[in-house]
Amino acid sequence: MNATDPTATGTTATDPAATATGTTATGTAASAPAADGGPGAPDPAPGGDPFAPSTGAVRVFAGTGLVLLVGAFLVTVVLMLRQSYAGDGMPGPLRELAMWSLSLSGLVGLWAMCLPGDAVGHRVRRGAVFVQYALMAGGPLLAAFDPS
């Protein structure tokens, strides 16, 4: 029996032209999901690599950031009130930036947590959570360094 003969029984036929271009009988190599966590990349199997990228884990970090945002908001308000009463009664110019930082942190956190898994890749969602935490830390820092 010849493996390249399509009429042979019990064997699979291969096309030399197809193997030269990278295609197989079941599809092309380009149809596989992106390995870098792109929009088409599935989450790993439950028994798979524990260090593989997981959309669920990033969503948990985004939700945790939203809970921590409440504490960051309270710290920012306390710092602004302390500076207002200790100084001339007027908050400084960085007050609005601190509040905008906290507001944008909440929006980015909701975006990272609530968008469907197919809408954005893992790398984009992970970057959004990093930006969420950076903006959340920026609010109290801007309020602390606000000259009044």
C-alpha cells in the first residue's frame, strides 16, 4: 500500500502541494488561535497550565480594583478636607485632577471587567487593569501633593 495513493484503503492521502504551502487536510496553520492572547485565543483547560493567561483572573483583579477604589476615594476626600481646613479654606489646583483620576480608574475597571472575552485580547485587558490601578493610586497621590 502506498501512503500517497488516494485509492489505497486504510491510509490517509496527502497532497504534496498542500504540505508545501502549510495547509493540511483539516485546515490551515493560520486558522489556529493566536498564542499571544489575542481575541481568538481560548482560555486554557481547567487541568492545563496554571500560569497560562486567564481572562477570569484578570476580571477578578479588575473587580478587586473597583472595591479598593472606594478606599482610595475615602483617602482622597480625607486628604482634601484636611488640606482645606488646615490652609486658607480653598483646595489646591490638583483637586480636580485627583477626582478625575479616580473617576477614570472606575471606568477603566468596569471596562476591563465587563467586556466579553471575545471583544478584546488578554494583553489589552491586562493593560487596562494596570492602568486602573495606576489611576487609582494617582488620586490620593495628587491630593497629597496638592499645594494649598
